[in-house]
Amino acid sequence: MSDADTLRTIRHPGPVAPVRHAKAVGEAVELDFTIEPGKAMETGLGEGVAAAGCESAYVDIRSARIAPFRYVMPAGSPGPSHAAWYSETYAPEGGVKVEAAGAIVGRRDGAPFVHCHGIWRADGGPRAMGHMLPPESFAAEPLRIAGVGLRGAVFESRHDEETNFRLFASEATGSNRQSGRPALAVTLRPNQDVSHAIEAICAEAGIANARILGIGSLNGARFEAGPPMESYASELLIREGRLEAGRARLEVAVVAMDGTIYEGVLVPGENPVCVTFELMIVPQA
């Protein structure tokens, strides 16, 4: 029985695209740079990636003080134009301390564009999770950023007819790649199990072992331990992702529409993409 026979599905407004993922091969470049205080996160991340000679990247943001800070959470769509949408904008007074966040740095209309999910806490407040608004969120102290950049491949923001969102699509850039480590930029379409999709893409590319970095959204979630998440829209961060002997293991944090944060290892075959997943797959020996 295939995933399509058993998975939860969500109906998006546009025609279903026949190809369910996009993939581009680039050269992986380890990143390590600092965003200076007072700089917008989108600007600082874009500058750091460009300074390394990269066209795109996945970066980690940890133990970071960001103020002012703006974010949204997953929400139901107000009308038939989309299957899901975003909440009102939240602006915690005094900013937040980021526990962990992951960001895809790509391009939109020729300029840097950043898509970021994470977990944070305002002073004296509970943990919260959602979708950071990087143009409206500013470094409050020097922020050291680590990640993996890409040369020869990019996450390009384009209108997606199926979901009616502007989404990142993985694309080759045509620029010359050096003979460094390869990595895959991957984007996944809705209504397919994220673990099985990763495994199939890696098998086709001849990859048996890899680091899996990225963010995305799920239509509900099932974990190896703990209660399930039933929310049909969510925001997800891969806390630790591995492909070992061709099998994906994804330890994630994901927030539901009511703000509840779920954490755990996803059960393969039971976690369908809601809107998109954006992944960097870095092969390992």
C-alpha cells in the first residue's frame, strides 16, 4: 500500500503538479559569520551568505537575542484562495531569546529572502514557536551564525500555482561549481510523507548517509513517542536530521495552530507535507 492510499491529505486551490519535488545539486560550503547588532536578520543573513560566495544556504540561529522581534503562527485560511494561512503578527515586548531556529536563505525578485522557523522565549514568558519575520526582526547583540552554503544551486521564491503561495523552489543556477562536497537543495510538494520522500530522492541520487537540514509544514504529525499533533497546518523545524543506510530519521519541533509545541522523532510513512518542505541534504561518508 502506498503513502497516497493512507496519508491524510489537504486540498489546495490549484491544479496538482505532476512532479512532487524539485532538486538541484550544488557545492556545500561551511558558513561561520556574525550579524552585527542593529541589523535586520534578513539583511545580515543575506550579506553573510553572499560574502562566502554562496547563492543560498541553510543556517542555524541559536542562543540569539533579537529585538525588536516579529513572528506569525500557522492559522486557517480566511477564504478559499489558500488551504492554510498565517496568524496576526506577534511582537513580544523587549524582543526574545532564540532557543533554536533554522533559516533557508534564498532569493526573491533578485534580492535576498529568508524563510525561518524557530523556538524562542520573551523575557518571563513561555516558550513559543512560529515563523520569524526576518525583515522586521533585528539582532540585539552580535549573533554568530553557522550553517551550510550552496554554490551552483539556489532556493528561488516563485509563485506556486498548486498552493497559490510564493514558495521556494530548488533550482540550479548554472554557475561553475568547484570540486568541493556536493549537497542537494530540495523542495517538497504537499500530501507526501516527508521521510519517504527524502529516502526516495536520496536513493535516486545514490546517497545512503547524509545530514538533513531544513524547515517545513505538516498536516498533523505522528511521533515515535508522545501524543500526536492533529493540527492540519503547522510550522516545523528539523532539530536533528539524518539519513543512515538509506533510512531517514527526523527529530523535529513543530507548532500547531493553537500554539502547542510538539517535539519528537517522526514516524516514517505517517507525516504528510501540508504546504512545503525546504531541505538541504549533505551527503556523509
